[in-house]
Amino acid sequence: MIIGWGGPGRGVGASARVGAVADNGDVSLYRDEGIVLRTQKLGEADRIITVLTRAHGRIRVVGKGVRRTSSRFGARLEPFMHVDLQLATGRTLDVVTQVETLDPFGRTICADYGSYTAGTAVLETAERLTAEEREPALQHYLLLLGALRALAHGEHDAGLVLDAFVLRGLSIAGFAPSFAECARCAADGPHRLFSVQAGGMVCTACRPPGTVVPSPEAVALLSALLTGDWPVADASDARARRDASGITAAFLQWHLERGLRSLQFVERRGDEQAESVARGTRGGGGVREEPSATSEVERLYREIGDAEVEQA
Amino acid sequence: MYEGVVQGLIDELGRLPGVGPKSAQRIAFHILAADPDDVHRLATALTEVKEKIRFCTVCGNVAEAEQCQICRDPRRDPAIVCVVEESKDVVAIERTREFRGRYHVLGGAISPIEGIGPDELRVKELMTRIADGTITELIIATDPNLEGEATATYLARLVQPMGLRVTRLASGLPVGGDLEYADEVTLGRAFEGRRQLDV
């Protein structure tokens, strides 16, 4: 059932399939499917909704009255929602006239705090990688859909899904890192050094300043995440994951030229050994390592204690 | 452009949320034409609200004293605390006349994309309140949107191991509405939170 403002005969029929998504040319109404990336408050009860669509790339549209509790489609225009939209062309921003839910990813992603924080970083990355509005970005769209599906179904660790999305999203944008051959001279690997600026692993002859030496396990994990080799990625240990996430974050921030706001809030899981290492520390690459609720409580109380000492 | 003072007033009014240049001009001329006593009352109200109002040291709600009226009221149950995002939500819940416990105002919801994490909210203050053992139930009444739900999940995970009863406000069908118009997300929640009818 499609609910919206359009009266009988104005909207698309209930039997219309998503596959039939098409631009209606001169008609002021058009239809597309998309994933809600971000919402911003507008006026009394409206919202500006940023959507990554299948056919129109990233667009910003207005949801009228969606903040009212009586809104019929406010719940469908929340971040993470995969929706079928009907839009009316407006003077500056297009207006949402009808919405139908295709996949309510938000509900399951929200139920797990780790998935939520990784998911918001995925959404922000998708928004930043599709810099131009209305520039079709089908590959980014399909990649985002796959990432959210994986997060919602809990198939893999949320942190790994985020890293895989970032690496593959950068590849689509033209910044594919090289984990086998040297990123500068293309000499066959394996190589030991990683350089963010050079764009991947580098040989000792090409070594630019500011290289790091990741563990071979971390390099194998990064390579697996880039190619979608999930059995290898799922079998990786916490240390390799931590190294890989640090490198991925640094690589992303280098190419975006500006940090991602949500990345510092990403909560990553680790095993018992990683917990003891990560406890009380904030991990490399701007990625925060808070393994469990218990340690989060400890951290808060420690900070409260510190504040009280300072006051005294 | 008008004479200095009038234009100054229009500019200041135009900075208020939802007030555009035309509305600002209309309000400014209404003020010019209004009775001087009315205008003085408005001016006093504006200055007093900034001078006298501060945030309650216990719950973070707006208050005229160190503690707000609700935190000072001995008839309110200190064992039940309702966690809300903003002071506006306290007023909304107070209007129901159903809740006799106390509040905790977080000052927003967790929204990583806007750079707001748990450390930017009054979570630490909540943990301090819980630590003294008076609170037995925490009602999480954050907004029923994505950020509100994520904040609720975070708080529940944080507080549950401490042996408290943690509850979340029910969400579902609005009173006076038709079932057929409900969206599937809300209707799904209503099914999840269905309750037994005891006749």
C-alpha cells in the first residue's frame, strides 16, 4: 500500500513494481528508490532528507510535516530506511509526495549500538563519496544497500562491514588502494610498508616519508575486505582488525581531505585479549575502541572521579 | 532601511527562529504601536529569563533556583527517573499527569553524524545519580526516532548490568486515529508492545 498526499489517479498504482522505476521526463512527478542518509530539521514540522537514489544519485528533498506524530510517512523517512519514493519537482528542493518502505534496516541496526555507530559512519561515508548532487551513482548505491543489509542481518562484525564499505567505496570513487604490488613502481609484493599518501603498500626502494608497518595479518585482512573475501575477514583476530580499521580510517580521511564526524564514535568489538589492550585507550586512526558496556561504565565513573578530584 | 533603532529592532527580531524579514518588520511595527506598559513587560520578561533561569544541578531541567521545582518536591518519587532529551519533553510528560517520579534531561540524543556522542550528553551526571542506589527504575523517554532509539539502546546496555529496571515508553497507534492509516513501522511496534486485556 502506498500512502501519501496524492489522491486517486495521481500516484503510482499499488501493483507497480520497483523494477519499473523511471524518470517521467517532463512530468513534474517522478519516482525512484533510495536509502535515507541524513535528515535535518526544517521549519516547524518539516525535514530536509538526503537520499542516495538508484537513478538520480544523491538528492536532497523536503518531507512536509514529517515531524508531526500524525505524519503518515515520518517513520519511513528515517536514516537507514530503504524506500520507494514519489517526488514532486520543486523550485529549489523536490518534495516527497509518497513513500513506501522496501527494507526497514533502521529498526534492526538501531537495536545494536555497535551496528548503529558503524552504520552512521557508513551513511556519512556514502554521502561524502557522492560529492555531486543528482550525479547518478549506481555502484555506490548498490554497495550501500549491501552494507546496510549485512549490518541489519548481523552477518559479519559491524566494524568489518564498515571497513569493507569504505575500501570498496573509495575504489569506486577511483582511490583503490593497492595491497599486493607496490603502489608507486608496481613491483610484485608482498611488501612490508604502507603509505597512505602513495595509496597502498610500497617497496623499500619507493619508501616515501610517513610509512607504517602493519602486521601481515592486517594486510591480508585489508585485501580480503577490498575483494569481499568474507571467510578470511571473519577469521581475522582482533589485533589485525584494529590495525586494519586504523589504516582504513587514515586512508579515507586522506582522500576526503576532511575527517568523518561519526568515525570517532564507532564502537568496535574485540576478544578478551583485545579488551585488555584497548581498555582505557582510544585506538589509532581516530577509531575509538570501547569493547563492552562494563568498560564503558568503568570509563564514565573514572572520568566522574577525575572531575571530582579536579573540583576538590 | 528604517531609522537606526527601528532597523536594529527588525534585525534582532529577524534572528529569532521562524521569523523572516517581513514578519520581523510586522512585529517591530506592532511593538511601536503597542501600549508602553505591554512593551516594558515584554522587555522585563526577556531580560529576567536570561538572568534568573539556569539549569537544575540534579536533573538538568530549566530552573529558577539551584534545583528545579520537580527535584525539590518531596512528594515526587525519587526511585523512578524518566530520562528525556529536552526540557520541552518534561513539560509534555507533566501534562499527562500520569508520572509522579523525577526526571533526567540529557540535552539531546546520540547522533554521530552531527558529532554528538555520549560524552556530549548528560550521561555522566545520570551515572552519578544512579550510583547512590536510590533509583530503582529508569524510564527511557527519548524521541521515537532513530537517534532516540539508539540513545535508548546505549543507556539500556549501560545501566542494565547495574541491576536497575530499565523500561522504554511504548510506541504505537495514536488515540483517535484509524488503523488503516498507520504506517507499517508504527503498526509493527504496536504489535510488538501489545498487552493482555484483563477484564
